[in-house]
Amino acid sequence: MNLNYAIFRSEPIYTLNDLAQIGSHNKREKNAYNSNPNIKIELSKDNIELVPLTEKYVKGFYNLTQDYRKEHEERMKTERTERQKSFNQMLNKSKNVVADELLFTATNKFFEGMSKDDIMLWANTCMEFVYNDLGYKKEQVLHATIHLDEATPHIHCVVVPLVKKLDKRTNTERYTISKKQYIKDKMHLSQLQDKYHERLTSKGFDLERGIKGSGVKHQRVREFKKTTRYYENKVETINKNLDNAMQTFEEKMKTTKNTLIDKEYVKVRKDTFDSMSNVIKETKKAIEFQPKIDELFNEVQTFTKSHQTLENENKSMAKEISKLKSRNQELIEVNHSLKSIISYILNKVKEFFRNLLKIGNKEIQEEVVEEVKLYYDNKYFNSNDVYNIAKQTEKEDELFDYAEVPGYLKTSKHSKKSKDDYEISM
């Protein structure tokens, strides 16, 4: 016996650019649909507008949120200049969604032999769910359409969860876009899917409740794609900043003229020291970002492994999983590259710290000691690194004690510096 399933998914839309892309797809505004060859453009004229929208999605969004925009612009007038953001900047950089796309469909066989009136009855029941169970008002629905030009009829309903909430800081009500006002979490979504199934069966539709968790899988793939794109761009920026910082530092080292003091210490030019500090700053950013790369890599790897069976269940999903695997491989390469760069930079920083402890004046030595301690505290250096940096220098005892370097490694007397000790090699 073949069972027919009721399917309801919710897919967040985080930026206005994403909203525009979804609008072009839903309204069939593209000239070609290479990304989805299943669309039969000659049948697009049969698609049914449930909630029409004559403008582009973003223009419709602006009309729907005009009060929110006015409120934001008024608030920005009293903000400090460095904290001011345009309405678009605020929306695109916020962790909140700008809209939510609700997708309704069923197993393909459910629609076999259905007349247009039957499909409209099903679609109207879906919209009743949007208004009565989810709780959206009609003015919050940006656009809703039935696509009949693909293999299985389905509804795209794009809503803007614009609400007024109490701002506890100012004790005033302010506009915000909050999907959580309507779908609180995964458990709530599952309960809503139960209600959706009940509403359909109460109208006489012979449908089983959709497979639990399937909507989350679709959403996770979409989120992973967006997240990996962000991380790839972030790593590219980190690499570029590190390269620029290292290049500047190496140029400064070439032009620096050291001045001997008491035949023991040298002064390092401030601009050279500043360029070294910039290398350290960019290195810290790379190191702090590394765990996030590892976390994403592990999560993507676990996700793809645990959902191999989807390749047999859903051809469309299989393509997404395949793309995710490919992106995962790219992430492995990016991760390896970033680790190599961090390792290289850290070795150069250790080498530079050691040289400064040997030839720098007391002020510079004190600054280096604080930096070495900071690196050790943050686990960028271990006790062996500290030993190699500080051995046979004036700061050996202080740094050895701080990093708990074994006592037997301490030198009884700091060895006299050789001529080579005054050369800073990069």
C-alpha cells in the first residue's frame, strides 16, 4: 500500500538578497531555470496566486515594513555616528530572519487525478493553517502561490513575522522581525506539523502525517551552505590580512637600522615593533577563528554521514547532499591551509620574541614578556615554546617560573651573547 504524506516545512530567509532570489524563483521571473530543469515553463501560466504580489519581493517587503523602517531611522538619529546603520544594514547583519518561507506539499500520488477545484480546496486549507494555527495576519503574508509547473504541486508562502515587542531597556514597544513568535523551536514546529495534518484530515484529505524531522534536514542543508560560504570568505580575509601584515613587517625589518646601547642592547624602531604587533594581532584572529572552522567541519561531516539514505529517498535532496560533500572537501582544504599558515606565523613570532629578549632594551623586553605570557595563557604556546624563547636571556627565570618549565632546564648563569645574537632573522 502506498501512503500519501502531508508535508509542511519552514525555511528562514536571512538577507534581502536571499529574499530577492526566492522572489525571482517563486514568481518565475528568471529567463532560464538551469538550477531546476524539472520546471516546465510552458505550464507556468497555470500557477495560481493565492496572495498576489505585483511588485518585486524586496519592494513588497519595504511596503510591508515601512513603519518599522521609519522607527529605525528615527532611532538612528540619536545613535553615535559609529553605531549608526541603515535599515538594510541592520536587517542583513541581524541574526534574525527578514522573512520565512512556508512550503506545503504532499506525496506526488496524492495529487493524481485532482481537479483544479480540489487543489484549491487543499491550498485554502493550507492557508487556513497559516492564519489560524500559525497565527499570521493577512497583511503579514508577502506572497503565496501554487506551483503547478513542476512534477508535484506545492505552495510557496512567504511571510514577514513583523511584530511589536517590549524593549526592556527602554520600556517601550518596538518593531522587530521575529520568527520565534510563530515557530518557537524544533519541538514547536513538530507540534505545528501535527496540527497541519489534523486540519487536512478534518477536511477529508486522506494523508498521513509527514515523516518527523525531514523538514529539519532540508533546513540544515540550506543553513550549512550559507555558513560554509561565510566561513570561506572569512578565511580568505584572514589569509589576506596575515599576508599583508607579514609583508609589511618583513619590509620594516629590511630597512630597520639597530642602534647599539652599552654594547649589549639595541633599540627596535617603533614602526617595526608596531608592524610586529600587527602580525601578532592578525595571528590571534586566525587562531581564535580556527576552532570555529574545526567545529563546522565536524558538524558537516557528521551530518553528511548520517543522512546518506536521503540519496535514495529524495533526488532533489541527494543533489544538495552531493554539493554539501563537495563543499565539505573544500572546507578540509581551507582548514589545512589555515592551520599551516598559523603554524608558520607562530614560529616566526616565537623567533622574533626570542631575538627581542636577547637584543631589545628593558622596555621592549617587558612588553615581550607580557606577550609571551598572554600567548601561554591562551594555549598558543606551551612550556616547551616558552623554554625555547626565553633560555639564556635576562627574562629566563621569570618566564620559566610562569610557564612552570622544569628547574633542571634553567641555566645557572646566562651565557654571554654572541655576535649572532644581535641579528634578527626573518
